[in-house]
Amino acid sequence: MAELSIEADELIVHLSPLEKAEAVHADLRFPTTSITDVTVLDNAIQSVHGLRAPGAGIPGYLAVGTFRGPTSKMFAAIHRSAPRGVKIDLEGESYDTLVIGCEDPEATAQMIRRPS
């Protein structure tokens, strides 16, 4: 399962080795100043939309990788084993939105909103 952390004014999405293979992507880093909103999602996979390229996906079960819409680009790392998650809106970055599954999205959202 992907993990989120704040280190030296950067939000880091740490992907497991399997997620790196599924997403065809390494860990992601974004300046915390690019974060415009953080939302807790009860069913994170329903927030993933667009054409998956590259990545892995099984509707309702798995979404890992890049998802492209007509005017947006999203990175998702969600597995059915952790259906809840956070949606992170970004500005001025290569992705407009991150949707990441996590076991305690409320604590994760609070950590992102108030980095120590």
C-alpha cells in the first residue's frame, strides 16, 4: 500500500515495489505549497476517472497509475484492501490530483494539512 509523508516541505508518495511495477512509476514528490485541498474519501476508487495510461486497473478493485481526462491528469494508488483514502488537489504540478488509499485517511489528511 502506498504511504504518504511530509519531508522537508515535500509531500512524498512512497509506492511499494509492486505498485511501482503496476504504475510504471517511481515514488512521487510534490512541494507542499502546491497542495490546494485535501479530502477524505470513503470509497476512493469511485473518484478515479479517465483513461489509464500507464498503470493497472480493475474496475471497483484496483487503480494504480496515471489516469488522464480531457482537462486533467490524476495519479491513483488504491487497492480494494484499503478502500478509503485521500484526494489531494495540486496546482502547478504534473498531476492535478492524487487519490491514495490509506487505512486512516482522517489522520493522513490532518498530517498533510498541518505538516510538522
